[in-house]
Amino acid sequence: MATSEVLTPVPARTRLAARPAMAYLALGAGVLCISFTAIFTKWAGVPGPVASTLRMSVATVVLMIPFVLHIRRTGLPRAAVPWGVMGGLWFAINLGMLSTALLMTSAANATLMDNTAPIWVGLGALVIFREKLGKRYWTGLVLALVGAAVVSGVRMAAGLSLNAGDVLAFVGATFYAGYLLNTQHARQELSSLAYLWLVAATASIALLAFSLVRHLPILGYSSRTYLSLIAMGVISQSGGWLVINYALGHLPASSAVVVLLAQPVLTGLLSIPLLGEPLAIRQVFGGVLLLTGIALCLRRGSSDQIAK
């Protein structure tokens, strides 16, 4: 994509029509980048809130100079700054709640609960942005969520027993959805770079406060840990979310968030060579269901978008 497009806000009337193919390509690249998040997190081996704090802090530092040069050249619409701050709070709360939930419940259950975000995005887009979502979209979304559940290893036959961690992750998913919907609106006036820096700076401050309140150490880890966290801040946060935010300025949030469900599939594939964790048959089957659901959502026709 052209650099100017990353550095330019997208007007409301054109944001969903301008170069959708490029936007989907950027979204795919961004999903690949954020799929390394779990890899870097496991290599780091630190508590979730600490990893999230350092991830956002690294992104804030990495993007600082480009952000300053950008606003000196184009200016920063102050009226839109609250949207960037709000996006950072949405993102920080989601990361904080999810990382805490992972300490209270299984990774499979927490992942499934967090992946319910598309439900809230779809409903939010329907209510806030008046997007008309037809039967094909909802069918695809359900199929994608089932695939995500299978990939996560949730055994529905054994029953779904909710504990405090499950509930926390489920509630946290609403904040992830809020971030995506907030981004679609914010990108009308803020460039992807400006928005991402505001999100990173706000989230790093909020997460640092959260870590200090919980008395989690920020310093004193090994060089391997810090290298992993720096890589996560540069690749997953700075690079991945920069192009994802660009895509969200040109695509409906309801469609974009379903593509983001491909993340657990890509993470699973990356885990084979990088973590020595081979994929089980259920993960392959779940990945097929998930990607099929994505295809259905993205191919919904104009007739599907008419209110039923």
C-alpha cells in the first residue's frame, strides 16, 4: 500500500469503498503479524499484564518519531484525539482482562470467550453504523465461531462450566469489539499512524498502572525475555496493527473482525516449527470451519445486506 494512505485519515463517505482489495491484503498481512503474539509471549514467559505493558510501551517508542514527523507535516485534529485515547482504553482493558483471565481459567476457554468479539461487533455495527447484516453473514459468523471453538479445544460434550476467569474473558471480548468499532469511526479523521500511536501510548500507561497495582515486576527479566517482548512490540503491535488499522478505515468492522478470527489458525501453524507444538486433527478441522465461515461472511451479496 502507498505510505500516504497509511498516513491519511479516511473520510466517512469513501472509507468503505476505496481500494477494498488493498485493504483486505493489508488486513491479511496484519493478521499474520499479530499471529506471532502468542509465540513471542511464550518465549518471554512473563505474566500477561507485564507482557502487554512492555508490548505497548515498545510500540509507543518505535512509533514516536514517525508520529511526531507526521503531525508536524499534516497536523493532528484535536477533536479526534479523544477517539484515539478511547481506542487505547478499549484495547488496554481487553488485554488486561484477557491476560488476567488466563491465570484463572484454561487457555482454551479464555481464547474462546475472547473470540466472541465478532458477535458484539456485528450487533454494534448493526446498531451504531446501521450496517445491514443478512443471513449469510450470520451463518458464516456462527460457523467461524464454531471453528474457533474447535481450534481452541473446547469440548462441548463435557459441558461448559463457567468460572470467574471465563466470565472475565467473555466480558473482555466486548472491549475488543469496542476497540474495533471505535477504530472504524476514528479512522474517518485520524491517520492509521496517528491513531495507532495514541492507542499505544494510552494503553501503555493504563497497563503500567494495572501492573503496578497488582505488584507485578516490570524489570529484572532475562535478555531473551526482553528480546521477545521487543519483537512483539515491533512486529505484532507496531507493524501488525498499523496495517490492520489502515484496513479498518476502508472495510466494515463486521467483515474485518471475522478475518481476524484466522489468527488462531495461523498461530497454530506457526507453533509447529517455532514451539514444537504439532497441530491435532481437531485443530485442522476447526481451521477449515473457521476459514469457511470467513469466506461466507466476506461473500455476502447485496441482497444479504437488506434488512430481513
